[in-house]
Amino acid sequence: MKSLSATLALPITAGLDETKATEDTLTATLGDLKIIASQLNFFYGDQQALFDNNLEIARNRVTAIIGPSGCGKSTHIRIYNRIYELYHDQRASGQIILDGQNILDPSYDVMELRRKVGMIFQKPTPFPMSVFDNVAYGLKMHYRLRRGELADRVEEALSRAAIWDEVKDVLRNPGTALSGGQQQRLCIARALAVEPEVLLMDEPTSAIDPIASSRIEKLINDLRSTYTIVIVTHNLQQAARVSDFTAFFYQGHIVEFGPTQKIFTNPVNEQTEAYITGRFG
Amino acid sequence: MKPRPPTGRRLANLVVSLSAGASALIGIVILFWITIIVVIRGFGALNLAFFTQMPTPPGVGGGGLANAIVGTLVLTMVATLLALPLGLLAGIYLAEFGGEARAADYSRFSANVLMGMPSIIVGVFAYAMVVVPLGHFCGYAGGLALAILMLPVVTRTTEDMLRLVPNTLREAALALGAPRWRVILAVVFRAAKAGLITGTLLAVARVSGETAPLLFTALNSPYMMTSLGQPTPNLPVTIFNYAMSPYPDWQQKAWGASLLITGGVLALTLLTRYILGERKR
């Protein structure tokens, strides 16, 4: 757990005495690791946005990423599926080991990576096509399926995303005609359909109403045993409710990482505590 | 200090708003004037024979412009078949791949220059490229000239329409593991569909009445076209020839042809407005 001590030994950390003890317990609690990010740096053009991020993501657990706006939370998880590569001026360095392989290696198949690592965005992004086709889009791309199988897989994905009952009669209607909360669950179904192992959620509930948000939180709870979930959120209560582990980001640094309960009740770092208690951010 | 009496300001305001209003009115009046005269003078010429019969010698009476109508449709179609795929692909390059690259800047700039190029120069170019080597006027040269005029319009509209599609949609499709071309064809194009159709229709409307480039290329012919390798009859050049002739029955046909083209362009424009309106709803 060398990287973890590196994480906590950042210039802005405090309480280093406790670090050693925390580290050992954390290793035990984290258990099986799905993703190990080490020495991640990220640049928007000349501007550095992430500094030596080290983070371990436990398999089949929910890891929350919290921190004030602009601290690099989204930037960090956007490296996990290399979606930042859409923009020519964005650049990442370091390592992200997913199941033993470095996904930042240019030879790593980015399409297979994105099948394994799904992403849910802040704003629901249904494609301009029917509800059915929205879910079938990814399926048809990654699997060769007969028509009956396709329909079954679409239904399965929609059921897993807890939206089947609401859309089963409107599968041919445009996905954009659904409500915001339904659109977001449709996007989750779309991501689940291609059978990912990891789900990245970038503030998945910040653009939808509280009732729809609580449905999505419930859904995250249902999914946690099958998927490794990383969720970026502005909502501290949400992080406390849904996650097993929490990382606190500040100005591109990972300031503190640990079991959610510990981060929220007994943070080691002064800045974490200040943020948790609402003194800044 | 005594405030300045408001008379001067009021007068200036009156002068500016009146002259602006009058200028706008003049523009509208001219458009209506032309349209009304074309309708009044041309309407009498439009009958079934106008669409179905071949031209007659001056003084004979009767007959129609079936050959020119067919020729114009064919030339426009040839131009569209040439310019549409090229323009779409060039637009895709500019919007999706080119970015800020220098090559993209150059091609965007040349498209803009080409868009403002006098059509007669394009006609002379097609003359030099096709008519001179072949030794005679032909429909291919006409189609080429019209295609060159369409190309920048299609390119720029495609680019503009694709740029209107939010990046969140591209990210969502890429995040499912889609290759770039599938993202563009299945998601981005679909989202921009109304705009792309509109752009194409406007480009068709723009070239369907072009006369100058056809004078050097397709020329004209009193016969029904049998191949694009010969001079090809078309409405604009027919209008030019018939309107300049001293024969009243030919002049009458020129009015009819003018009405047909004006009506066609108007119909295309209204159709694009309708399509765009549908999208907004």
C-alpha cells in the first residue's frame, strides 16, 4: 500500500501520525481491488488539473468522490474510460490498472475498455432514437445477437435499471420524450446492457428532481453487489448514503481517502473536516 | 443648466426610424412586385402541354418545355449526387476531426471563398475542364458546374449543423464503446437530421435557377435529352433565349418557365422552414 501513503502524504495533508494505522485498516477493508490509479496527472492544454492522484477502487463496492467545484473530481473519473481523448488538448499521465492491465497504455483497446467501464453523465443524454434503440445501440455494437435475443437483452437491461415497467408500453417512442429521471435511468440501462464491470457516475442526480434522485440512489444500492461503482457527487448526504469508500479531492489533489463512515465521522485531515462540516466548498 | 429642448432628438429619431422602415419596405415591395408580375404573366403559360410537350418553332403556338423541365431536374440531380457526399464528408471533417488544425482552417476558408465565387467563373472553369477536352457542350459539364456551386453550401451547413450537436451526446455514445464513425453516423447525424436536410434543400434551391454556369457547359437544346454527353436543355438558359427572342409565344413561355422556377425555389424554402419547425416542436 505504498501508493496510499503517497496519497496521504501530500503537502496539504495533516495528521500524518494517524496515517500508518489508517493505512493498515484500510488495506483490510478495501479487500479485492478492481482499479488502482497511481501517479495520475492531468492537463487541459498547459494547465495541470490533477496532481499525482493515487486511488484504489474496491471491487463490487461504491466509491464516492467528493470535493468543491472545479477540484478535479470529474476530470479524475473521465480518465478511467479515456473519454477525455475526444479533446485534442487534454492529456493524462500515470497508470490506471484495471484487472491487472494498464488502461492508459495506448495499445489497450479503448472500445473494449469502454464496454467494461460504463459511464453515466450529469445531464441525461438519451440518443435521438426510440427507447428500445437507445438500449440496443450498444448491444448491437458489441454483440452479434438474433432479434429475439436482442429484445430479451434490452428488456433485461431496462429491468435492471428499474425502468422496464414504466417504458414497456412506449419502447417505440423517442427516448427524449421521457422525463428527466426516466431518461437518466434509460442511460443507466443503456450502459448496463453491454455488461460492464465498472460504472462511472458523474453527478448522476444533479440535474434531476429529488424524487427521481432517490430512485437512482436506490438503484445504485441494487447494483452495488454486481458492479464496481465510482460516483462523483456534490451532495454529501448522497455520498454518505450510497458509498462504502469516499475520496476527498481538493485543487486536483486527493486529500483523504477511506471508509465513508470514517471520512464523515472522524476525518484525519483538517480540510476534509472543514468541507464535510460545511465550512467551505 | 437648462436641458436641451427635445425637438432635435425627436426629429433625428423620426428620420432614422422612417428611413429604416422605408428601406425594409422597398425590399419587400420589390420581392412582391417580381413575384406578382411573374405570377400574372407566367400563369397563362402554364397548362398541361407546357409540362408534357416539346418546344415548337416561333409562331406555331402550342407546345411546351418538357425537355427543359426534365433537363433541369436531371442536371440538379447530377449536381446533388456529386456535391452531397463530398460536402457531407467535408463537413464531417471540419466539425468532427479537423478542429483547430491548420488544414481545417484552410478548407473552411476555401469553402467560404468558393461560396462567394461568381457563378459565371465556375461555369468557365467547367468549360475549360470538360467542354474544351470533349470538344462540345454537354450535360456532364453543367452538372459539374452546379455541383461546384453546391459543394461549399453543403459543406458549411453540414459543419454548422454538426457543431450544434452537443458534445455530451458524442461522449455518451463513445462511452458505450462506439467507434468514432458510428457515433457520427448513428447519433450525431440523427441529432442533426433536420438541419442537414434543410441545408441540402437550400443548396438545391440555390443552384436550380443558376444560368451563367450552364451557358458555358450544358448550353441548351430544343430536343429531349437522351444522354448527359450532349448539350442538355434546361429552364434557366431557355428563359434567357426565349425572353430575348422577338416572338410573343416564346416570351410567354419564358414567363411560364420563370414562374415554375420561382415557385420551385419558394416551395423548397417553405419545405425547409416546415422541417426546421417540426424539429423545434
